[in-house]
Amino acid sequence: MIIQFGDSFASGESGGWKGNSLNSSGSRGGTDMAAYFDGSKWEYDPYRVYENASNGYENLDSWLDECHEALSASIQRIREAHPGDYVNIDNWACSGAKSKNLWPLAAGGESLKGRAPQISRAMGENALEAPQTDLKLVVIGVGGNDVGFGDLIAKCVTAWAKKNIADIAFTPAESQCYDDVWSDNVYNVKNVTSNLSKTIKQLKQGLASKGHPWGSYRVVINGAPMILPSAEGDWSYSEGSMDGRCFIRRHDAEWINEHFVTRLNRAMRSVADEEGVGFMDPSEAFIGHRLCESGTVRGSSASSSSANAEWVRFMDVHLSAESLWAAVKKTGFPFASWPVEDDVADAAMNSQRHLSESMHPNYYGQQAIGLCLRLYYTNTSGSAHVKCTNGGGENGTTEQMRIDALSQTPIYADDPNPDVAIPQTGNVMWRTVSVPAAVTPKQYARVHVDIMHPRKGQLQINLVDPLGFSMSLRSCNSGDTGAFAAGTWTFDIPIPLSTVHPPGDPSGNWSIGIRECDQDSYSGTLRSWKLMLY
């Protein structure tokens, strides 16, 4: 058995599109896998694309409740590793899911779209009981919604509209999204680390209760691909083009790739390192096939081959709009006045199926990631870390995907022996680790601190980076009279510690400073601290 938990990228949202087409009738240039001709007219059946009875639950219709579990979801390609054999694959992923929608209710989890948390539902299956079930692999693909990927895209689309559509003047800052989402999204990427760690721990507990001890199955965290081009010259449409249907400003797209997708994958990988599970980085898997990327084609040319097609669904609107105004509102564009220009109205009404499918890997994207998952399953062992890329280059097909090994994330540790007493004088105790020169630029530091102290509120802890910038990890809090729990306290912070500087060379001395806020009978020791850069 192979099981998967996750969000829309895992469920297969948009898995019914073979590329994109501006033709909104018929088979949409052959790109719509839900389309069929009944002998007199074209019909569209979403159940040709999405499950209508999720994992055998007749009351869970993935199209109606919008979990959108695609028949072509990437996880399904692992079946090909067992030709001729039946392989039980359960895809519990649901579009819109956050980490909390995986955890059991008792662990702080939440239901979503009328469905119990994913881990709870999976553990409720008798089919998962050992020893009759041979559980091979668990794939986890969640995190984008934890840090607001949907909100980020909405804000960036709004910024594009302010620049290219609205009839009133906006300042340059108002027509770009990255300043607006920096504090809301980028720094929240670090929350993925704690959420993913909790997900793995809940998974361990649940599977152990079913007779699957840790180590009897493999776990791999599946990262996120870049869905938009980065460099200005990589785009096939001008920034203001309505035909492109990729309503993101060029600088914003570059920023999303560097400061959102890259950071998200590095955060996920750091959890895989710490928890001893596998990781697959698909960040560059779609290069040459990203939305509106130079060299891609649409319509029948796209539907006939993945070689030059886009592997990402373009922006669309919902079919249920009853009027032009309703359709315009559903695009999310902040139109300032009437009348709306004809080309804008045409684009708004050119709906083909469902808005939520927009900006997701389409059928080709799912097939590409799926092949990498199959290669991971068949060609690696243990907790391998790999990168998923196209072996055929920018014009490669989905059948030319490959995986290459990634090295483990380096850890720089200070393990004093014996433990170092924290001074009762009020002076700061400094401990330092050195990161060697020429280390690849990183974007986050994960600090692990192992302290023994009966009053954690009495300690102030600061981290200082090689540039001399300081960040408080803990502040004095006289009301916090609890003891430091046994084990490691973890802090995730952006690099460098000053938001003025972009991510850069992390080499040099990193120092942690610990100070007793009160000089009394309570004292403690530093057992160790370590730094992971990702």
C-alpha cells in the first residue's frame, strides 16, 4: 500500500488539462480531458477527471466538495512500478488543506469541507491494519496553504490589475505585491517546519497503532515546483497581455520563486533532515514548461505533446457567474470604474471549468512529478533526498524526468563537555559556531538549543549572525515560571537577521548569548546548541 496526504498540489487539482487553450468551446483545442461529444453536442463531465467517491466513501464527492482528487494525481504513477499487479494507492489529499487538516482532532487538527482530518480518516481504514497490509511509502505534500500561497497569488494578481487594468493611478509600490506579502508570507514559511514536524509525529503514532512501527515503511516529503518564469526574458507574453492569462507582474514572479518557493522547499528539507525522512525537491521540474514561459504552445499543439506545452493551468473564472459583473468580480480584479474594456470582459467570461484549478500543475505537471515519485520509490532507499528535474532540458517531455541525489543539510554544532553553567552575575554567556567560507547562500537558520533550567522565563537568549545583526530568541518573562522541557528548543529565523539585507553568504561566526535575568537560587546549564542553514 502507498498513501498520500496533502493539499491541492497533491490531490491533483487541475489534473484534467493537457496544456491551455483560449478556445472555450468544444474540447478546448483538445486540452480538456473532461470534454466528450455525445453525438450532437459537446458535454463536460468532471468525473472523467476527478474522483466521485473518495477512497470508497460514497458521501465524499471530490468534485462537489472541491477536494478535487484527480484520477491523474501524481501519486498514481507509482502504480507503474508494479506492472500487471494491483497496487492499493490511497490519496487522502484535499484542495485547500493546511497541516492542521491532517492532524487528528485530539492533536489540534481541524476538519475540512465536511471531511475529518486526513490522518484520522486514513487510520480509520481497516485496510491499513498490519500484517495484512504491506505499507511501503507515505508521501506528504502540504505547506503552501500554511503560509498563504493562495493569498499571495491573489495579492499579486491585484497588483497586476492595478498596473495594467485599473483606470485610476496607483503608485509603483501599490502595483507590486512583494512588499505587501513579505511580512505576511515569507517569514511565515518558517512555521512550516514546526507544522511538518508535528505531522510526521502524528503519522508515526497513528501508523504504530495500526501495527506499522517506525522504520517499517518509508516517508517522503514532496516539495513545491516553480509555476512561473523567473527572468524577464523567459516570458512569452507581454506583462499586460490578457491572452497570456498569467496575471502576475514579472518582478513579482521572480520574487515568488526566490523568496517563497525556494524558502518553502528549504524549510521542508530541513524538517526531513531533522525527522529522518525523505525529501524530493521539484522546484525546477517545470523549467521550460512554466505558465506563459517562452517557447511554450497552446491549443491542439499542446494537447498532442507535453514537449512544448505549459504544465501549469492558466487563470480562469467560475462557470456559475450569472452576469458580466458577477464574472468580473470572480476574477478578483479591483476594477475602479465602468465601463470595463472589451478585452477584459471577454477574458473574464472565458471560463472553462473552475477557478480553483488556476495556477496548479495540470495533467502534464502531475505526470512529471508522478514520474519523479515513481523513480524515488523504485531507485532510492531509506530517507533519500533528491532533486526532480527534466533530463530532456527545457523541451523535454514528462517521460524524461529524472532524480538526482541531494546531500544532507550541514549542521554546525557546539556540544560542550561538560555542560556549561549559565553565570549568575547577569553577564551574557557567549558560545560560537563557525560556518566555513564558500557555503552556498541560504535563506533560513534553524537554531537548536538544549538547556537545563527550572525557570525558563529567567533567561534571555540572543543570536548574532556574521554581519553583527542580533535577534532575540527568548526575552525575560517573570511570569513564565515553568522549566525548560528536556530536549531541544527550536527557533527558525530568516538570514540575515536584518531584513534590510537580502539572503547571502552565511559563512563566519554565529554566536548565541544567554543571560540570567534574575540572580537567585535558580540556575541552569547549556548542554548544547547547533545551527542548521537552509
